[in-house]
Amino acid sequence: MPLDALVSSLGLLAAAVGIVTGVPQLVRLLRSPDASGLSFSSSVLGVLGAGTWLTYGLLLLDAAQIVANVPGLTCAAATAVLAARRLGVPLSRGLAAVAAWTPLVVAAHLAGGATLVGALATAVSLVRMVPQVRTAFGSGSLAGLAPGTYVLTQVSGALWTVYGAATGQPSVVVCSLVSALLAGVVLSRRLPPRHVVRALHAGRFGLPGQLLVRPLVALARPGVALAA
């Protein structure tokens, strides 16, 4: 496969994963009124980020960015609306943020084209997860967080990092790396690794899960035989 085709396929794969990244959190909000541990600020920043990256993709005619961020923006907006309702936060706060951010994106386009818009997208993506990290460390319960969203964010971040490096887009590389790392921090608070290992060893996902963690348990408990 030619290198250009491989890079393009990688971008579309990253876009495909990105499309479903927010779905687990949206489904959880639709099914349950419990949004404990969820940050409304991060939800709003997700809307700003998806909208800015979509603008960036349209300016560059980057199919991967467009494919990822059209549904991504829709999902982020729906999540922000539901988060406001579940958390009892005025939705007007989010609308005010969008109203204030939009002129900045327009001004960036007029002043520096896609490059400056990409810089804005990078900036908002770098801070998007920060309120969620703070909430994860400060909240008593994180039951409202959907672990799947943070796992997919890590996978998506890794793919976008490689794609950004291959296409010479440092803004994509930087924000993807930071997003993946911060998603990992939140995930480790929602599902502490020790609890995950214990659950898998106890048969949470059957024999495959037990086999997956068997080396870890063996290291933690040398000399102890583990049941299949």
C-alpha cells in the first residue's frame, strides 16, 4: 500500500474511533439521571474543541477531521445539554461560551487562516480535560462517568498522534497526546487499576479476563497458584 494511502487510512481510522468516543457518555446520560463526577465545563469545552477542529478540517479540506468532527460536534453538544440538565447547571453558561468563542475562531481565520485556527483548536483541546481531571480528584462519586468514553479517547488520541506526525500537523500531535494522557488520569480515578485487576481475576469477563491479569496477580502473589 502506498504511503499516502496508508496515512489517509490511518486518519480515517482515527476519525472512525473519534466518532464513537463520546457515545458511551451520552448513552449513560440518556439512561441515568446520575451525572456525579461529570464536569459541565469539560463538556462545553468539548463542544468548542469539536467545532474548532471541524472549522480547521474544512479550511484544509482534511477528510479525516471533517468525518470525525461533524458527528463529534453533534455528540458533544448533546452531552453538554444533558450534563446541564442532570447537574442542574444553567445551559446559558454553555451558550455564552459558544457565543464568545465563535468570533475568536472567525478572527483567527481572517488573521492567520487554517494555521491560526489550528492553534486555537489545539489550545482548547489542551485544556478541555483539565476541569474533568479536577472534578475526578475532587468528587466523592464518579458513578456518572462512562469508562468507555475515556478508553476510546486514549485510543483515538494515539491514532491522531500518529496521523498528525505523519501529515506534519504538530497541533494535532500535541493536543492528541495531552488528551490521551488526561483521559488516562480520569480513567484511573474512575476505575483504579487494582480494582480492575481484582475484578478480572474474579471472573468479571470470564476466562479471557483471568488470563489477561494472571501474570500481574502472579507477580503480586508469588508462589500462589491461580484458579482458571
